[in-house]
Amino acid sequence: MPAAKPPLPQPDVLTTSFWNACRRRVLEISVCGDCGHRFLPPGPCCPRCWSPRLASQESSGRGRVDSFAVYRRTYHPGMPAPYVVALVELDEGPRLISNIVGCAPEEVAIDRRVEVRFEAADGFSLPRFALGHGKESAKGGNS
Ligand SMILES: [Zn+2]
């Protein structure tokens, strides 16, 4: 039996550029041309100053776990439990909801460093995150 597909994106006029960048293994973030605010998900205007002058920028793909939950029940055949849903804060500032993959759910913790990893699925390239090294945030922390 072939493996079930995970839920897939449905790109629209605002998100097609993001998903095309993912196919190039680039995590693209939106940047306001007026106030410099960087954000996700892509939108029609800056969520801080409402400017429609937007550009995009390549993220480093690195960040930290801001919050997470371990799902121990399978809700979708393409996402067998257990799996981790996490709110990841990129080093550039934007936050996105994704999955932490490549480790046991018990290894995930708030403030763990993570790095993007693209997973191919039915013509898409889905941004997931894997644990990186160290627990401190790039912004400082205990050191
Ligand atoms: Zn702005």
C-alpha cells in the first residue's frame, strides 16, 4: 500500500511565490518596503503598517522552538502519530507553524535550535524543521 500523502498546500496569488521558493529549497519571508517588518505568512500588506509595498527575502532557515505540542493521535493518514506541531520563530523574526522531524517527540523543547528541512510531497516541497545544535537562542540567552 503506498504511503498516504500529508495534507498539501493550496497556493493562491499571495502564497505561490513562497511555495515556489520552497521548491528551490529556500524559505522565503515577506519584508515591508516601508517599515522593514519581516513576516509570515505572506499577505496583501504589511501587518504592522499596512503598506502594500512588499518584497521578499531568503531566510537562513534557522530558528528556535517558540511553542509546540506532541500529537499522539492520528488525525490524517498522511500524518501518522506521534508527531510534533511547533511554532518556530526564525532568526529573522517571523514565526510559522510547522513540524519538528527527525527526532523523538521527547527531544523537542522550547528554545531548542531548529533548522529547516524540505520534504518532497506530490510536487510540493514542504518546510519542516529538524533539531539543530545547542539550546540557546541566537539572540543571546544565558551566555
Ligand atoms: Zn510595514
